[in-house]
Amino acid sequence: MNMFRREFLAASAAGLASTPLLAGRGIGRRRPRVAAIYTVFTYRSHAHVLLENFLQPYLFNGQLTDPGVDLVSFYRDQSPDGDMTDDVSKHYGIPVYKSIREALCLGGDKLAVDAVLSIGEHGSYPKTDLGQTMYPRKRFFDEILQVMKDSNRFVPVFNDKHLSYRWDWASEMAGACREHGIPLLAGSSVPLAERRPPIKFPRGAVVEEAVSIHGGPVESYDFHALEVLQSIVEARRGGETGIKQVRFFDAEAVRQNASKKNWSEDLVAAAMKAQLGYVPADLGAIKGEDEIEPHAIQLTYNDGLKATVLRVGEDSTRWNFACRLKEQREPLATSFHVGPWENRNLFKALSHSIQHHFRSGKPPYPVERTLLVSGTLAAAMQAMHQDSPVLETPHLAIRYRASNFTAMREMGASWKIITDETPQPPGIHGEK
């Protein structure tokens, strides 16, 4: 049955009483208090599509899910037109503080929250000479860390998207968390999306080649495609050992691939077919999409694996993957389906993962994934703007073992309740 979201929640609220509640919600255990630190809180910003799943029950794998944590403070870095902070603050009784320190201390002298949600995405920020948006994730982290140090108390942190546009800062953030025992989770929402078809990557498999395809601009969408790639190939035989070389392909170099064969076209075809149901005759002119200038990022891993992130067409919900496994004839291919309402529903699974992280103090997947992707993306942007498109990356010899994060993934049951025909709410509690 198609329902407006608020009607669905009202009709299902009684089910919470009979549904097993999430960890940290049991008798005698206080719900973790969470401070939300963000750039802006406008419609469909990351603050919006994350925080709405912290303020009320939400659908995850077809079940109405209690967040299991309480938002207790806000800090906003910018206040553009359409910012919803004040309205949401008034409606839910959550105070807005003028500094990160005040938000973490709830106006007092010591850390007074149990977890920190840091959302450094969207807003008006300058760009580097390489075209990277200088989001204040490192500044947010430094201020959060200082409060913890001053209070001699260290709590879980989530950092939205890559750690920083600068490798040295990303490495410093991860290192500080290791030093102080801060549970750190970061990264993309896309690896948690429903897989169509619902492939299972055999853990310990030997991967000969992989491709990850997106339909968006340089950097911001390359990040997600890199995380999709890494979230699968990190489970290959031998575990992750890092990346030794990054190469950037401009539009002309991408068009020359048919003759130079830097990556396998059959993998690209399989990845596109997983999404579209057919293989486009011309990847540069997909029906219904504007023609774009393609680009690609190729990675050479320390264990010999070659993988390519490729932009195909113009589609903000295109996240496709394919790989060739040793001794398997057909490519393993899937498309990551974000659900109706674009990122409004895509972020439900990510919210669920963050809440698990905050309650348990254990990241459901390793932050080293996002550290490696952060460094890879920074290297790709550098390669894009230097004379040679190839950059050696000995600093990305990052080793880690993948974890099984299946329980954090959306399997598609939610999209039988919220469908493409279901009207999208204008905001969190009806605000425009």
C-alpha cells in the first residue's frame, strides 16, 4: 500500500511496542546523547537526510526502526536561505549552540555527549587550485578532538564522506583516533544500498579486474564510486594491501580505450546492463541523458589488482559495479539501487550504521576503507592537474581486513512500502 510517509509512521507507531528494540534501548541503559555538527541544514542536504532518521522512527529493511539515540545539540557552520535548523530546533526542543565546544559540552565545561555526528558537506566553501571543495571536516574534527582531550573522555565519531580533501589531514585524523581510542566511522552511503541483482561477493575470491561506474562530476561522485569499489574488493584474497599507483584519464583518453584497452569493455557493459537492463550502443550518448565529458580514475593495487572508476552519462543515481573473478567465466555485476526519493531514502541505511556505531562503540566496517579512498581521491585530483596523468602512491600502502557489514545494508524490503509513487514529504515534520 502506498502511503504518505507521516501516515505510514503513524499507522506503524504501535508496532514499535512489539518490535525488538535496538541495542542500547533496553531497561537500565541510557540512550546515547548525540551532538550534530554540520555545515548547513537545507532541504535534501546531508544534514537533512541524516538527521531526519535520528529524530523519528524510519524504515530499514522494511521495519520501522527506532534510532536508539537522542539528538541533544546542534552546531551549524553557515546559515543560508532555507536553512531548517531553527524550525527543527523549536519543534524537537534541541538547542542550537554558537560553537562546536558549546554543542559538545551542552553549554557547560566538559564533554556532555556520548557521540558526535560530523556532517561537513554542502554549503558555500572555497575550492583548492585542484578544484576540491574545502569542506571544514578537519576543522570540525580538530575542535571535537580538543574538547575530548580537555575532558579526558573520548566518544564515537562519524565523519560524513571522505575524511579530508588533503591526504595529510585525513591521515592525521585517523591517526589521532587510533592514538586516543576514538571509535571512528566515515564514508559513503552508497555501499549500503540495495544491490540489483543481489550479488554476494565470495570472501577470499581472487579478483582479476574491477570497474565502478557513476553518472556525476569529478571528485564528489568519484568519491562514492571509489567507496563502492573498495567496499567490495576489500574482501578479496589476502585482504587489503593498498594502492601503489593512481592514473587519471581525461575525456579523450577515455574515448581511446576501445583501441588501447586500459580497462575491459565487457566489464563496463556488464555493469551498465545491471542498471539499465541493456548495454547502451554509445556510452557517450545514453538515451534520455545529456552528453557529458567522461573521465576515469584507474588504480593499481599493491597485490596487482587493477580497478577503474568511470563516469558514464549523467545520472545522479548511477552506481554500478562489475568485476572478473579468477576461474569464473561471466563477470559479477550489480547496480546499487538508492530507492525512491533519491538520497532521502539512500541515507536510511547509513543512519542505521551510524546509530549502531554510536550505541556499540564499534564501527560496523573499518575506517581504513575511507582513509584509503580519501588518499586515492586526493591523488587522482593531483594527477588530473599535473603534466603526467600518473601518480605513484607509496603512502597509500594501507593494510586492513574487511568486515562483514551485511546487517547494515538495505536489501530492498523498504521499497515495497515506500515506492516511486509515494509522495515525498517536503521536510522532516511537514515544513517547507
